[in-house]
Amino acid sequence: MLMNQLNNNTPPIAEKIDYQVVADAGTRNDPYFWMRLTDEQKDSEEQDEQTKKVFNYLNAENAYFQNVMKPTEQLQRKLYAEMTGRIKQEDESVPFLKNGFWYYVRYTEGAEYPVYCRKRGSLDAPEEVMLDVNVMAKGHDYYNVVGLSVSEDNSILAYGLDTISRRIYTIYFLDLLTGKHVGHEIPNTEGYVAWANDNKTVFYSKKDEETLRPDRIYRHTIGDDPASDLLIYHEADETFYTAIEKSKSKKFLIIGSTSTLASYYKILDANNPYGEFKEFSAKEDELEYQIEHFHDKFFIMTNFDAPNFRLMETIDTQTSKEFWKEVISHRKDVLLEDIDVFENFLVLSERSNASTNISIIEHETGKQKYLPFEETAYTVFTRDNYEINTELLRFRYTSLTTPNTVYDFNMRTGEQVLKKRETVVGGYNPSDYKTERIWAVADDGTKIPMSVVYKNGLSLNGKNPALLYGYGSYGISIDPEFSSKRLSLLDRGFVFAIAHIRGGQEMGRHWYEDGKMFKKINTFTDFINCAQHLIGQGYTSSDKLFAQGGSAGGLLMGAVMNLRPDLFKGIVAQVPFVDVVSTMLDESIPLTTGEFDEWGNPKNEESYKYMLSYSPYDNIQSKEYPNILITTGLHDSQVQYWEPAKWIAKLRDLKTDNNLLCLRTNMETGHGGTTGRFKVYEEIAQEFAFILMISGIQN
């Protein structure tokens, strides 16, 4: 029975019911397994007894959290006002050119959602509003539009819509000439389409209804009933996800099927949508590559005999691997991450020594040049380069002190034009803050990069509060980017740091390989070493240091506080993946099968034991823990809500301290949290207020 659920001053105590989680490699008792509900139970208007019990528990936790935070309500309002007050109310993105139209997004004063617009031929032309999401979202608690894609004749817009927050999208078609929807909606998709060149045929990926794995590609003709759509490709391997896109050259439709460690493609002439897709190259284990068409050939960015990837090419009529020829060789100290193809230039996006770089190669001469950047910790990436016949490269630059900035770079002349820098309303001077790249040393002697920012004049005397952020999974690099909301911490004396730990790719492909599977412990110990370095160098102290991470970064939070709870004053774990073994044993849960190459398959005894050794839920002990705030969303499709719910229940049962332990469940949203330009800051203000309250900062 759930105790104390009506007393908001007392944390709720969840009932324990023995339940054996059985696997070939072992059996574990999970006393909180009863918290798991099906989607049908969550969505049913008539709740059964188990559903009522789970909802009562989640609501009791929410009530307790709100009571804990009641003294900070004024601070929350102040933080919310600060953060939203820095946002330019009426704003507009830098227009980009695509197929004869200039596309951009604008926001109106007080509006939560974007307005998607375009102008024909010239920026002086009349504005055409494609979608005003503010009008569309009325009456919805959650509203997410993705995948806007226009037919080649510029007449029909396809887009995906999710109003539940489970990342299950319905595709709609809008006639841009009449402003009316046409054809039929297509449910249960990824939300994206690839247009054939006939302007009436699209291809899209559909999801497995249980696991939500995109596993099928269909062909649809606008006006036809989607129930009659033809299945073009089915990815039977449960570790792969499939999608479809169109080449920048507009010549090919490309089906891509990818897993953690392998890629596979099929191609079709976009002028012949009823033709048969041809295999690009045979599927191979641990062969990863991406393809981009140009003239009569494909560029291939691949790990074939190249851990950090190299660039190869082949004519588009002979695409199998035996025909691939090297263009740019493998480099041990440079990770090749992406390419952009233009008529006269090839642009490489690279990563070296924890920094992102852009280099430009002239096709005719082979001359290569790098764009120079002055800061030691920054992020640069190309974006919105849809036209091939141009000498202008659009790229974006940011750092922990430099607001997001858009440039156009003339690849022929070297002229660089600032198109827009993010406006921080109320005034912001980058010179008031200091950013730097520092290095911690791991237990095995490896140097771990960190990006740090703080207010100029701050004394590194160990007395500063600090927030250390980390992720460290899937090869995802957490690069230093500007955040105006973060100023609310920096202006209150905080140091903010990103730990670029193994499991990402900040230092190259080996950085990822050394932080997954049977080397996953490196991710956690790297983060601990980074925390120790901040303390040792006087940035902060253990009684003023906070840690934050979400999703797989929430796993990081759970692991490090089991290993070294004494290092942290507080932890914020957002949508945390903490019940690793149980989740990876259950192949009906979204993401599970596709992640065996990331964490391991617990049906294998060695993997089971290794995962069990660090799984946060399984390693809670009877000891003191820091102050903890855990967040989740009831409809989360990536990390099911019951993982954090069970985690907090077990923590509360075993921990021996009197520190705060709170769970906030958003009963309306999923993994990405709420939608809306301003509404999202309500939860951020609450999280910041939690940290400030524990820091003893009241204003």
C-alpha cells in the first residue's frame, strides 16, 4: 500500500511486492515492478486498480516535490522571468535558399510556436505562410511538428505531427496554393517523407507498433488510401532502424538502414519511383558509411579500414565496395564526421583534439583550406546548404560565451559575412565571462577534456558553486554551445563545465569505443575524475558541486552517485536510463534491440554480469547520497517512466541520509519534455531553483 500519499510534507513510501526478473544468466528481485503500465492502461479513461495505484504514487511524488519547492516559488518566477526575458519576442531565422524559394521561421510576440514561411525567388517577394503552429496547437498540451518537406514543383508541403509525445507521427499533406490539406493522413510514422520527382509520390518509414522501431519503408501516392501503400523494404534485423531520404543532387532516393555499428543502403532513380531499389553494397557487420551523390558518382564516408573514417568515391553505376576508391585517407588524429558537396567545392566537417573544424577542398585544384577560429573551446557546423550551384557555405558558430551565430562564407574569395547573431535581450557582453578548455586525468592516465565557463573576476578559491554536465554514450559529442538560460547560474556565481567523457566522440572514434560495452566503466570514472579536477583546481568544492545529465546521461548520474556520492552536493537526473538490465532484457520496449551493440545483450552471461555491475537501480546501497532531483515524462518512449519511478522508490527505501530526494513526473509529455518556446522554461526554472536552494542562494 502507498503510505503518506496525502501528506505532502512527507515523502511517499512505495509498496514493495516481490517480483522475480528471470534471465538465463540470473534472477533478480524487483519489488517495484508493479509500477509498470502498458500504453493502453495509461491512456484508458477507466483506470484499473493497478493504474490507479501507479498514478496515485506518481501524483504523490509530484505533490511532495511541489511542497519541497514551495519556498522557492518566488525564485522560480524570478528565474523564469530572467530566462524568458532574454528571448527576443519577435524573431526570425536567417532565410535559406532551396529550389527557388527562401525559407525561414519566425516568431511573434508572446507566441509559443513557430510560423513557417517562404518567399518565392527573392527576399523582397511577398511572404507565404506555410504553417502557423500557434493556430494549429490550440487546445493541445503537447504539439510537435517535424519533417517539413516540399515537393519538387513547390506546390505541396508534407509534415509530421505528434500530439502525444511518444514520437509517433502522423504525416499530413498541405496544398500550398490553396492552403487546404489534400489526400489522406498517414499514421504511425517517423514523420518524414522523401519526394519522388513526379511531385505526387512519397516514401516514408513506418514504426513497429510495440517497439516503435522504424522498420518498414512504404511508397504512397497522394490521394490514395494509405492502407493500400506498397511495402518497399522491411528491415527484419531488430538491431537496425530504417529511413529514407533524397540526395542533394535530387537524382536518387536512398533507403538507409543503420545499427550502432553498421550501415546498409538501397538506391533508386528519383525519376522512376515505381522502379526497384538497387542494393548499394552488400550488408557487412561493422561496416559503417554515408553516401552523397554528385554528378555521376557517389562520395562515401566510411570506416572501411579507417576507424576515424575516410572519404572514398565510386561511379553511380558501380556502387559495390570493391569499386570504392580513396579520395581522402584515414587520419589517426582527425575524425571525419560529415561532408557537404558543391559544384566546385567539397566541404569536410572534422573533429580533432575535442574541437570541431571545417575544411574546404576545391574540386579542380585539390587545394584545401581550414576556416580559422580563435576560441579554445567552441562549436562550428555547417547547416542549410541545399543548393549545389553556389560558392556560399552557410555555417554556424557558438561557444560557451559566444551566442549562436550564422555566417555565409564565400569559398572562392574567402569573404565571410555575419548573417545573424542570437540576440540576448537586456544586453549581454561576452567579455564579462571567461571560457576555457581544461584537462582532467583519468585513472588510466588518459587526458579528459572539459569546457568551462564562469563570470570574469571569479576567484578560483574552492568556494564557488558549480554544475558539471555529462552524457558519454552512443558516440554523441556534447560540444560547448551558448545558452542564455545558463546566465542565470553564471550571474549567481556558478561555474559551469561540460565533461567530454569517453562514450562520446570528442577525441575521435576510439573515444566512443573506449566508453561502451565492456569499457562502459570509463564513462563513469572519467566523469568522477573531471569532478575531482574541478575541486582540485579550486573551481569548486564537493559541498558546492552539482552534476546533471539526461537519458543516457541520467544513467551516468546514477552510476557516479553510487560510486562517489561524497563528491556531489546535488544531482539532477533527467529522464534517466537507470534500470539497465531489466530494460535490455525486454525486447518489447522501444530502443532495446537496437542498442545491444551499445550496452550488450544481457542474454549473454558476460554482458549480463557487466551491465549488472553498474546498473544504477541494481547498485543502490544503504548509505548516504547527495540531494537528488529526478525528472520523467509519463509518455516517454525512450526511457519508460517506470525506470525513474522505481529508482526513487528504492533510493528512498535504502538511503541513510536526510538529503532531499524528489521525483517530478510530467503527466502530459515524453522524453523531450514539454513543447512551446516559453513553457519549457517553467521546468528549467524549477530545476535551477532546486540547485540554488540547496546552494543556499535565495535570490
